[in-house]
Amino acid sequence: MAKSPEEEHPIKAFGFAASDSSGFLSPFHFSRRENGPEDVSIQILFCGVCHSDLHSLKNDWGFSRYPLVPGHEIVGIVTKLGENVKKFRVGQNVGVGVIVGSCEKCESCEQDLENYCPRMIFTYGATDKDGTRTYGGYSDKIVVNQRFVLNIPDNLPLDAASPLLCAGITVYSPMKYYGMAVSGKHLGVCGLGGLGHVAVKFGKAFGLKVTVISSSPAKEDEALNRLGADAFLVSTDAAKIKDAMGTMDFIIDTVSAVHSLLPLLGLLKLNGKLVTVGLPNKPLELPVFPLVFGRKLIGGSDIGGLKETQKMLDFCGKHNITADIELIKMDEINTAMERLAKSDVRYRFVIDIGNSLSACKT
């Protein structure tokens, strides 16, 4: 007979979970494994709220498993170390991102690209190596293999650093891989949300000219005066889009809604690159003519490996880059999800786990 989530492991844990595709989150008692030789036990202090959490809660992608504890932008402090763990110390500020396991042997893993491992284990909603379910960061504690734990630079505030573990690496990795970090080049950032606003900050730190492309005219002031973008384009302003045709070297497309790629391809110069990191729940049309006649490229990217994620965090520490956040209490999460569905957040919700979760115990 299968054990209940509370009985699977020896360490009692508490968090918020959804029991079905309504996505409604409520108090949930479960358990974590004992700290093994390669493990790091972490007391969770903050957890970012990613749009993919909302997709998972609602089973928008068709593979959610309930009960589901979301959260893969986890920041906390080390409470216990396995005997083989040498690179962390008790009391250290650390983070856990989208994945907590991989085969560690395949070509992707050997290249420090664990995020492309065919046996990658997601931080929540997946099957761990012992056959039990993984539960995410909307909870009080987590135990993670040391390979998948990251150091948070001391100068970064933990709450505002937590979204870097998904939103940050999701835009940093393609910018580095596709050569989009060349000073003096022109970068377009399509979509000014959780991912897009961090992409603007990275672009400016890399020395790029940055233009924000958004469907919302109300975001212009924030893009230019708060985030430091050089220009702003409303995607529905046909005249302004026409004037900007052929001016950009790269575009990073962070939009998760179904949208047309044709105008974006038109904004690119000869040999321009459009890289998409959003995950619409329906296929997008691929206009071939602009690709052929402009020798342009469309690419994609999925977070990053652990080595690159640490480099991203160190870069953020050097340049004082964090996410712009709205800090919420655990019992405000369902309202936050409703607002997230309406894009009513500037630009990332972060749950104050350490100061609010325990008050929700039933």
C-alpha cells in the first residue's frame, strides 16, 4: 500500500499545495527525505512565483500531478550538510532553481547542461530517484543533492534574488549562447514581465542598446525611467513598428501568450536572431520568407545548467542585478495567482516563506 505524502520520508514538512486543476492552494503536510552524504538541507526563506507555477497548477500543459507544491525559485539557508559536501557551510545563503536531479552521466550532464538531460528531475511535480514525488518551494524546507544547490552572493537581498533562479537564468543563458551580449549591439526585449525586465537589466549590463517591445503603452515610463531601456515600442503601433524595421541585431521574446512572430522578424537586421523563451500553450506560426530573405535565425532556450546558473548569479552580484518584486505572505498566494493570470504584477511575486508560512499551519 502506497504511503501518504506525510509518511514517505522521516522529516516532516509543511507547505501549500493544489489538489486538482482548479489550482487553488491550501495548507499541506508532507515529508522530506533525511539528509544523505551528498545532500544539503535548506530552510526556505523566500520563493519566487513563476508563471510556469500557474500553468502547472492549472494543468495547462497536460502533465501536472496532484497534490502539487509549486516553487522553483527557492532561497534559504543551509541547516545540515552531508558528509561529502565541502563547498557549502551551515548558515550559508543558497538557492535552488528549476531542477534538483539528473542522470549526471549523459552528454548533456558532462557538458554541465543538466537542464537538457533526458532524465532531468524537476524541483516539483516529478518523480525523484527513490520513486517518490518532488515538492517545491512553497514550503518550509527542502533537501537537495549538492550539485543542484547554488551560492547566493552575499551582497544580493535574498527576496529579490530568488527570481534569478528561473527568470534570470532563462534570459541570461540564451543571451550568452547566441552571442547577444556584445557591447554596442541593439537588443529588443519582447514582453516586459518577470523575464523581460531582467533581460533589460542584463542587456544594459552587457553594454547593449535595449528597446522594449510591449503591447502595453502604460509600461513605457517604467521601461525607460525605472529599468533604463533606451527605447520603447508599442507592438500594436504599426507606424512606429514600421519605422523600426531592420534596426535590431537580436530580439529575446519572453511572451508566453500566442502572438505573431512576423513583426518581430521584421525588426531584425540582416543575420538577426530571434530567440524565444516563453512557453505558449498553442503552436506559433513560423513565417519562412523573412528567414530566407534576411538570413535570420529563430532559436529557443531552456533555463541553464548549474555551472552557468552560478556564473549568472555571480554576474548579478558584481553588477547588483536583482528582480523587481512584490513581497507577499503565504496566505496571499491565491490572490497573487489571480493577479498573475491578469499580468498584474511588477514584476515578480515573491513569497516571504520564513515570516509567514508557519502562521498558516492547521
